[in-house]
Amino acid sequence: MIFVTIGSMFPFDRLIRGMDAWAAERGERDVLAQIGDGAYLPRHMRHVRRLSQADFTASVANADVVIAHAGMGTVITAGRLGRPLVLLPRIEAWGEHTTDHQIATANWLRDKPGVFVADTDADLNEAIHAARGAGGAAGRLSPVADPAFTGRLRAAILDFLE
Amino acid sequence: MKTKRVMAIASGGGHWVQLMRLRPALDGLDVVYVSMDKSSAADVPGHRYHTIRDASRRNKAAFLVVAAQLLLILLRERPKVIITTGSAPALVSLILARRLLGARTIWIDSIANAERLSTSGEKAGAVADVWLTQWPELTRREGRQPEHWGAVL
């Protein structure tokens, strides 16, 4: 299954339209798209507007490849479950987000194992192809942060609780 | 009895996923969690979990509803410490908790903000006892500087 997700905040029709065209062109049948409040309704993908946090995690777990905006919820969940990930960053100038931080996120993650960046929707097909080739090779992230970080936070919390 | 309670709060999606990666910091403590999605309760078994509505700064009416929800939760739970990974509603909870309960506050700006602090993160500098960015580059700047203690990834 291919899972397309735009996250919990703003719509992202550019990704949904691009993936719908991709699914039609390639004759891909098993594609699920989470489209939020988008105006464009896909004709070649199953779609839902929102997923609970639990159903979102399950959809990532069931996916061969995840195709998403460059949001940290998706990045961390796909990393933890070892799923190859294609990222299309949202662009502020096109009203897709309030800042261009997703471009920074995409640039930072660009060469990490299991992450494939599509800078524009025209790059989606190539990135998906590369991600599929990676298969289960995507790195599996530990479920928690570096103990040095959580340890320092814990010490501060215990100090405040005194 | 003096409460030793911690409130851990985050918006749904990436903010919550980041908060979950910090859970070893809260191991064995009396922690109450707050987020937006009912199903997230399953991530924190054995803890009380409250939901609030989602609201961005763009929607003033929804924001007032969220502030009222947070007020009720805070008065009921009376945390001594509040920790968050964002976003805007969590900033409101920090301000309320500090003013009403004298709680100590920890703001961890989302790792998504690699080039500058989030708008809420910027404001959090005025109310956070511990004010953190996950990017070391962002500690070097004019004015008050957030600290860098590490990152969720």
C-alpha cells in the first residue's frame, strides 16, 4: 500500500493532485490519501480527510512507501517504523504554510537513509521510484530521544518539583 | 498535600510525536497529558489524558475556547511543572500555569524550526524557566538566547 499524508493542519492540494495523477498514470490501485481540508478530491486514490493519531500510525505501518509533506509527525513516525519516505515540502509563497520551514526540514533530511526529497511535484515519480527501491532498507529510529537530552530534562523537572 | 504533578502538553501531529520521544524524562512521575486527539490516550496508558480543541492564532474565537478548556484543566490538575513541545495553545497553557499556579515551565521548540524559532517559541522566552531550541545554531543571536540541550532526533 502507498500512503499519502498531508498532516493535521493545512490542506496541501498540490501533493494530492500530483499523487492522483501519478496513481492514474501508473495504474496504481492501492493508494490511500489523507487529504485534510483540501478542495481537490482524488479520483484515483482512496481518501480520508483526517485520521486519528492511532489510525495514522497504523497507516504508516501498513505502507510500503509513505509520501508526505515535510512534517515532523510523519518523518518521526515513518522513521520509527522503518518505512521509506518521500517528502514534498510546503511552500509559503503558495499559501501552503505560514513559513518555509518545511524546505529547511527537507534540506536537512535529504540524504538520511530512507528519506527521498521531491523538491517539486515534477520530482515525485523519481523520488517514489527511489523510495520503492529502498524497500525495508530505511533505517529504524529508536522510539525515544538521546538519553543525554531526556536525562537533563528530567533533572530540571525533579529540581522544579522539590 | 503538596502536589508533585507534571503536565505534559503538545498539539496533535508532530508536536505530540516529539513529546512522546521525551517520555524517559517523565518516567515514574505523576504526569497528566494534554493534546487534541482522543486516540492519543493510548500512547500514555496509566496516565490521565485531557483533550483540548485545535486552534491556531488565526481563529480568535476557537482560541478563547481553548484558553477556557486549559484553565479548567489547570485548576483541576494543579501541576507544579509544565513541559511542552508546542504549539500556540501550549504557550497559552504555560502563561496560565505560571500566572495562576506559579508553575515552573519548560518550552522545547519543535525540531521543525531549524532556521528560526516558531512564533510561539519566540514568545515563550518570556514565560519559560527552561527555554530550549533543538538547533544549536539558534542559540547564537542578539537579545535573550534560548538554550540547546539536545534534540528528539
